[in-house]
Amino acid sequence: MDFNLPPELIDYLARLDAFITAKIKPLQAQDDNERFFDHRREWARTDFDNGGLPRPEWEALLEQAKKLADEAGFFRFSLPKEFGGDGGSNLWMSVIRDHLASQGLGLFNDLQNEHSVVGNFPLIVMLRDFGTPAQKEKFIRGSLARKIRITFGLTEPEHGSDATHMETTAVRETRNGQAGWRIDGAKMWTTGMHTASHCCVFARTSGEPGAAKGITAFLVPSETPGLKIEEYLWTFNMPTDHPRISLTNVWVPEDAMFGALDFGLALAQAFVHENRIRQAASSLGAAAYCVAESVKYARERKPFGKALATNQGIQFPLVELATQVEMLRLLIRKTAWEMDSMPHPEVEKRLSDKVSMCNYWANRLVCEAADRAMQVHGGIGYSRHKPFEHIYRHHRRYRITEGSEEIQMRKVAGYLFGFMGPNRHD
């Protein structure tokens, strides 16, 4: 058993850091781009007079950074090789995301809107596995060229974790001699609709509420009549690109169906494990950053004539957090390594509980670490002159949005008590 990182991965991290130093940090430093990372000036990112949306110049800067990363060969790392990627494994992606987040916030890695110079592409993998040949040609190429953007319409105003009870419906309807579907309903948290070309809408096509079978996915162009953005939901961390949308008499042709009829939830589950293990690694890295910054400050700050770090009241909480960081890092890497050793369908059957353990605990840990960092830093830690309040506000969302921690704990309990998983008792 060897816990050392492969030399190739260590070399990759070094090259990634060199690229960030040479290309991304100078871009962040020029033309007053630093205003976007000065959290005293939340308005720099946020157009408060336009629904709280991201300012176009902020999103343009993110695109510029992604373009540089793509040209340097880093942005598509996680993609299969047929799409210009390196087929990056879950283990490598976990290490990379941990590594980037542990360096704090910046243009190289600001996960408020899932931005990173090493991209994550769950929808492209979904298209590869479930799309028709025509859909793959159109949407994969368009997405990689950043000319097509697909947002995700699963959650509803009255249904979050209970997605199988969704009230959005799709019924067959022929219009102008063309077979298709009429969709009616509403969706929440359809992140990115302000710039999206399409929304992947999940709707019930058969079956009863609560049944997993009978839900189908459709790729609905954002300009389709009847699809309307009702409001943008302002959040703990601004800007917002999370709208509530309504679908009224929305019609799409038959070829808009994405995946098999009545088995749309398979798409929603297709990338959940990869996404959760990678997101857990980002929260882990952010927690490690908060601990490291707190230790540094406690050694430098000298109230009453001696270093703050000499007080056990400062030491012990950080010791506990540092211990949890180390233990969680091992669990994340072990789980990611095991995921890489088996076909994707086997992950759901054999490792889903471990992925949930990693994710819910990482998201809780980073909130605790950010809170402790504020406490150690005192008043300045509570202020926006330090990044801890921003880290807390951002990562707090994942205790809800990445599958609530209660839902993930229920998954772990199901495996532990034999209600599901390899030890299931029928």
C-alpha cells in the first residue's frame, strides 16, 4: 500500500502552478481586475440594479481565464480524450481541486460560480453517455467551444430532494404535423439561465408521483415560447444566476428528448458521484486554507506581549480541525481511487455511501474551519478584509445544494443498516 502521490501528478501540479503564476495572476492584476476579488466591493461582481446578476465584465474575465487555461491544455483535463481532455481520473481531480482550493481565492479558482482553470464537465459526460449522435455532435462541440450552455432544470418550487414528486409534466402533442411534447410546470435554481442556450428540463411523462420511473429529460432551447424567467433568487453569496422559471405550453420536437423515455433520472444520477467527490475535495482544500491562515496569524499576532499561538484556547480547536482535514483527505483519496478501479455503474452499488461521507463531512468541515478562522482573527476575521466570510458564505450552500447533508446521511445509513447497497437485507 503506497500513499505517495504519483510523480506524474506531482509534476502536473507544478506545471499547473507555473501556468497560474505566468498567465492567470498577471491577468488578475491588470486593468483593476482585483476589484472582483475585493470582497468589500461585492458590487464589482454584482449588478444589483439588474436582478442581482453577475456583471458582464466579471463573466468576461472568467471566460478569458478559461480560454488561457484551455490553450495551455489544463481546462479540459477531466474530459475523455476524444473531447480533447486527458481522461483525468477521480483521484487526480480530487488532488487537483484540493490543491487549488488550499491556495485561497483568485482568478485561478473561484468556486462561487464553479470557476476553475481545471474545468468540471458533468453535462458533457451526460451527453456522451445518453445523447443521440446528433445531440452529441451539436451540444458537445458547442459546449466545448463555449457557444452552447445547458442549465439544469430538476428542482421545483415545491420539490427539492423529493424530485420524484415533481409536478412538471410532458405530454405527447403534434403541432403543424410534427410530433413532439408539450411541457408545463416550474423549476427552481436553474443556474446560468441568463446566458444559457438550453435548459435540460426534467418532467413526468408517465407513472405516479414518487415513482422513479416515468420522468424524462428534454433539451429545451431557452428562447422557446412559454419558457419564462420569473425571478432571480438572491442568495447568501452574490451575485446570483439562480432563477425560478415557469414553463407554460412549452412545445419541443421529439428529438429534444434527452436519454430514454421515462428513465430521465438516470441522467441526474450519472455524474453525481464524480461531482460530489470533486466538490468534497474543493471544500477540503478551502478548510485546509482556513486552518493554515489561522495558524499563521496566531503565530504573528502578539496580544499582551506574547504570540496568540501560545494559548491552548487557540491551539486546541485548530488541532481538531487539522486532524479532521488529514483524516478526510485520506478518505477522499481512497474513495476516489476506488471509484477509478470499477465501472461507473458499480460506484452506485458499492461506493455511494463513501462518496456521501466525503461530501457531507467536507462541506460541514469547511464551514467550521471558516468560522474558526474568523474567531482566531478576531474583528478583522469577521470583516470583508479577509476571505473567510466569503468562503463560509459560498461553501455553506453545498450543505444543501450538493444533495443536502441529511439526504447524504440517509444514504450512508441505508448502507450501514442494510436497507440498500452490497449488504442489503431483503
